[in-house]
Amino acid sequence: MSMKIYINKIAVYRPDDENLSESPKLEYVDALFKRRLSQISKMTIEVVHNVLDGNENAKLVFASFRGEISRQLKINKSLVEDSEVLPAQFSISVFNTPPAVATIALGMKNGYTAVYPSERKFSAALMSAVAPVLCRKESKIIFAFADEKIPDEYAKNAESAKNEKPLAFACVIGTEKTDGAKELGRFDFSSPSEFIESFCAK
């Protein structure tokens, strides 16, 4: 008998179309802690927080196509203009910053994995997230995906970027079927938006 995998909870955050730089307020996070967080980190914390109830012991798998792209741009500018990068700048610009700060802010103690999907294939990220459940290493995991607003400097030079709006989602993937759960019957989702639409549909 093949194992069935379920999406038991899902939470989505999208900034308003009139303000794509918008971030969640995170009123449950210490003000000093969140003060320097980027949009992608704040969105990641928000969606993970919204699926965390009862899943505090689950490990987190995070994926993104762009990561901390705004901070990376600032670092590139510093290298060009000043030939140096401040350690504080670098420490919060790395790819695994969003899941790291999410686990700190939310008190998650069982670790995380950061995945960069090869060739922007969302299906590869999803399979990486589900793998620990399929091989029975974990009974459930929290899978989070987030991409922040593309900086104007990049967007004006990339036609495809004009249609890529910031978004984040998190879901609980596991073998147990809870109320409202939907079976994950396929992995070949072409994009995060398609995945969200499949599991948020009424």
C-alpha cells in the first residue's frame, strides 16, 4: 500500500497590489528583533506562525527562487562603491536568513533546511520538502516558500520580473489527515501560485 501525504494546513501572505513592498506587522515578535528584518524574512515568519499551532516540533523546510535579493543588491553596491562589505550586512543577507530568523522568532528548536530550487523548478523544492516524510524520517514537516519584491534596478532590466509579485506561503505536510486536509497527489506544480490555488481552493 502506497503512503498518502496530506497538506493539513496552509497560510498565504501577499502584499497589496498597490504596495508590493508591504510587510506583515508581526505584532507577536519583539520590536527590536524585527526592526532590521527584510520583507522576505517578515513574510516567512508570518506564514510559518500561522500554521504553527500544534506543529511546534515539526522541522522547517524553506525554499525561494530569489532569497534576500534586496540585501544582496545593497552588498553589490557596497562592493562597487566602497570595495567592502560590512559583516552585519552580510550576516543577514545569506540565503538561509528567512528560515533562521523564523525559527528564532517562533521558538522552533528542531532545525530547518534551506533549498534553492534548480532552474527555478518549484516541483524540485516541493519534493525536497516531502522527502523526509516519504522516507519516514519525519511524520510531518512545515514547508515554506517566499519571494520578496524584486528591486526596481533589476525589474526594469528583466521583462519577466514585471509579473513576479512577492508572496509567501507555509503548509504542514504529513502522513496524518486532519480536518480540512487535502491529499498531495502530485508534485509537478509549475509554480508556487499553482500550488497555492490547488490547496486553497474552496
